[in-house]
Amino acid sequence: MSQANDRPQRPPIPPPQNNLARAVEMGFDALDAQSVEQLLWLGAERSAATWRVAVLDEMIEVDPSARRVVTSAGREVGPPWAILVLHYLAVSSRPERCEPETTFADLATARSYAGIYQGRVITRLCYTAGRDAETLCTAAERLQGRRIDTGDAAFDFDVFPRLSLRLIWHAPDDEFPPSATLLLPGNIESYFCSEDIVVLSESLVARLSGRPF
């Protein structure tokens, strides 16, 4: 027997796990258990065998039987937004509508993510859509953001029918680059876990930067 055959065999490399696809499947499983009354309360609209829900400037269509999430033009929605939509539609409680007035760092369960959040959301915003006032205002208006009279520019975004986020932007000066604060409803954890809140916030920044759903 040759030396090569005497060598111990390496175990086979396991196939990569598609965690996003699994999360989408779990989201549909949760949606299957949701009541029609709760879906209507969350602001979804029934259309034949599908559900439609307003997300920023778009009507997203969810087909539970085909397990598809698409835009009004029929374009497949990427996993991050699909997961967020499914998690929103699976909310089982009925939280009060709250004004956006809480930062991510103020959320008790989110503090360990604060540094990640700053980089993935605020820093990214200030290097892309928030690099100057004109670019930000154009992007915000495209997403149907409502102007708020605070900061150098500020907008409220109806990300979902019962959930709004507020972006406050401060212009750069001779010493400091542009900065921003993203405010969340104080009860946002009744809708989303900490990881989802990070994804929701950075997905809003991505949409402001012109990226599709």
C-alpha cells in the first residue's frame, strides 16, 4: 500500500449554511401561523392569495403559498428586506404607535451592538447619501420622507405602516465632518430584535443610497 493511502483522510467539508435563506423560511413559517385580523391591524392589505404591505416608497407583495416576497413590479426582494417584512408581519402583539425619539444605544438589549451600529449605519450614511444636504434631501424625498424642522435636515420615514424612523442630519463645518442621528420608537423591540434593528437601519441607509430592495 502506498504512503499516500496510509495518510489519514480529511473529513469532507460541510456545505455552507445559507442562514439568510433559512431565516426567510422561518419567517414564512411564522407568517403561516398569523391571524388575518393581526395582519390587517399591522397594515397589510389582502389581494387574492397574497398580502401587500407599504414599505417606504414601495408596496411589497408577500405570497405565502409560493413563499416569495416581491416588489410591485414583480422583482424578487433581497433576503434582508424579505426577512424584515416577514418578521414585521409575524408580530403577535399590538404595540402603541410611538414617535421616534430613542437612539439604538439607549435600547437595553442593543448596547453590545452600539459600535457595530455606528459603523454600519451612521458612518456609512455620512459617506454616502448623507455626505451633503442636497444629496440627502433628494434621496429622502424619493423615499417619501417627511421633512421635520430640526437639525440641518431631518426626515421621518414610514418604514412600515405602524413603524417610523427619524433621521436627523448635521452639516459639516471647518472642524467636523457631517454627522447624523437615527431615532427609533421607544417600543421598537416589540417589533424587532436587536439584530433586526441593525439590519433595518442599515437597509434604510442602503435605500437612501439608491440600492434596491
